[in-house]
Amino acid sequence: MNRNAESDAPNNDAVEEIAARWVARQTGRVLAPAEKRSLDGWLDAAPAHRRAYERIRSTDSLIIALGAEPSILDLRRRALARRADRWSVSLFVATLAACAVVAIGLMEFGDRQADSELRDDEHALQLADSRYTTTIGERAAFNLPDGSVMMLNTNSVAQVIYVGRRRSVHLIKGEAFFTVAKDPSRPFEVFAADNVVTALGTAFDVRVRDGGMTMALVEGRVRVAPRRGSQAARSGVIVNAGEVLSVRNDGVAAIRPADTRPLTSWSRGQLIFDNTPLGEAVAEMNRYSATNLIVGSDGIGSLKVTGVFRAGDVDRFADAATEVFNLRKTRSANGEIILERRAP
């Protein structure tokens, strides 16, 4: 289960389907202003969106005269209603093109039922392929189309893909807390470090690290599985509320019971340390600030820290550490805060 660059790339299958749906939506009608804004936003989000849209639109223009033929309408509806992949979109276009040789000029614009189906699925188009980011020290909450909420922690990147019956988020970097709206017919999937977390309705935190991922479950139940490997491996493991799952990049996983409050305290702007080694606490504080703390003396990194600190307030943390552990605080030429033992 080594990380693969493909897990960070936009989902090409989803892009193909979204592009096809937008093209089909404009058959025989003009987009409403709100629809036009949604389309423009989606096209501007990534060059791949516009390429897929233009390619499918140019192909569709050759066969659009077939729009009212009942058999073609049925084929079109079924192709668009399915969870399309590259093959289903290509097959749909190729079939229509073949039919055009026989039937072109005999049909008229239409397909009201397909338009209705597309309008019913409008939420899938609004945020179907959107990327969200936060900078160092920033936290941000995003309302997703189904009522779920995603909160991104500092310096994080996530890609949200909602298409048809599919709800998925690719956590490319950093950490996110999810409060998932219950919908048994549409599992909520989070892809992180070559693993997928599947939930129906729950609240959990996922963090991508250099060595793998960590998932803390606050409520509900989720299944976590590798994206690759044997069928048995891909069946995954079940994680219950109050448990933390850690998965290394080599596939080694461990589940342990834990108090999830310290792990999710960042969502409230706090960092909670409970007998945490100073070196680990410093590394966590540094995630939220452009000014880095440095452990400058051997041995002090193992000192145990207990307390609640405001995320990003490295100065207050450094002041507390110097007072409790009798350390010295200095600043380097580039502004780093260095914690060192006091001279005897």
C-alpha cells in the first residue's frame, strides 16, 4: 500500500461524466443564470475540465439532431444515469455517431425527461470536482452539497467529487474533520494515503502524514481499506467510535482505543497535550505557525508537556515551556524561536 501519485490526481472518470452531463443539459435549452455560473466555475477549476467539456461538446454537435428519437433518448438517459466511466461515455458517443449515419435530419431537439433527471442531480454538478486548500495556521469549514461538513486543518488540500450516487473526498495533504450526513444509499468515502475510509453517517478525523495516515472516529462506525492489494485485504477493517486507526505506507495497520478529543481539538482552535514529549508538542505547534519553534538542546525533547494551547500561538507556548522547564528562549536571525537549557 505504498503511496502512488495517482491518488492525488483528479478523478478523470468523474470529469468525463460531469462534462457529458453539462453537454447533455444544454441540448435544446438555454442554461439558467445559476446553471451558467456553476458551469463556468467548474470549467475554470481545472484545465482538464475544459478539455473534456470541449471534446464531448464537439462530438455531441455532430449527433445532436438525433435528440428526439425515442431509442436514442433511452440510450442517452441510461448512459447518463449510470455511474459513467470513460468506457460508458465513449460507448454512448460512438453509438450515437453510428446512428447518425442513418437517422440524421429525421430528429428534432428535445429530451425533457433527461433534462429533468439532470436537474434532479444538480447538486452533483455544483461541487462535483472542487479543490479546497488552507494555508499555514488557517482552518476552514466547507458545507458539502449533501449537508455534510468538511473542516480542513492547517496547510491542507482536499478534492471533493460528488457525482450521482457517489460522495468522495480525496485528502491530498494535511488533515480534515468530517461530519457526514446520513444517507445509506450513498456511502461517503475519504481517500487518504492510498486508503479509503467509508462511512454512511458519522464524524471522524483523517490526517495524512509522510509515513501514512491516521483516522480517529468520534461517533458512528466506518470501514477502512487499502485501495490496492488482494480481495481479502481490500475488505478492510471496521473502526468503532473512540478508536484510532494508524496505517503505515507499507500497509501495517493498528487500531487502539483512545480519547479522540485531543486529536480533534484543532477544530476548536486548540491543541491539547497530555504528557506529550516536548519534541512532539513543538512539531505539532509548528504546523500552525510560520514561525518555527526549535528544540535546541539535547535531552529536553523528552520532557513531558501537559496543557491546552491556542493553535498557532507559538510565543505563548514557548513562554510556558521556559517557565515550567526552566529553559531559555532566544530568536535566530530568521525569526525561529529556540528553546535551550539555561546555563548552570
